[in-house]
Amino acid sequence: LQRQEMLRLDKDYLVREVESSKERLSMLETKLLKKEGRVAELKAEKDAMYDKLLAASSEQHEAYSARLEAEMSKWQEQAKLAQESMRDAHERQLAQHRDG
């Protein structure tokens, strides 16, 4: 009889442990689901930020390219004017040399 009582007590204890473990498992699964949801939110936020960064980077690149092209055009125009000025000065020198 004592052995049966001990087995019953062991069984009761194990049943309580199983129930407690099931409750803990349920609670941990709920926490895990919340954390997985948060991870998904953060990934979506990261992707959106990355897209914004790419767009901003692209805009900066385009603005830089436009400024660079404008500077190059300005320098080309200045070089053209300088060449024309040098050509005019050379022609004047030749004309003075012929006349002189």
C-alpha cells in the first residue's frame, strides 16, 4: 500500500510538472511569436530605410553629375574664348608685322 501511495504521489507530481511545462511552453511560444512579429517589423523598416538611402544617394549622384557637367561646360566655354582671344591677338600681331 505504501508503494502505491508513493506511485500516486509521483504521478500527481509529474502531472503537475507536465501542466506547468505546458503553460510555460505556451507562454514562451506567445513571446516568440511577438518577437518574430517585431523582427518582421524591423526588417520592413530596415528595407524602407535602405530604399530611402538608395534614392537619396541616387539623387545626390544626379545632382553632382549635373553640377559637374555645368562646370565642364563653363570651362569648355572659357577655353574656347581663350583660344579665340589668342587667335585674334596672333592675327593682330601678324597684321602689325605686315603693316610695320
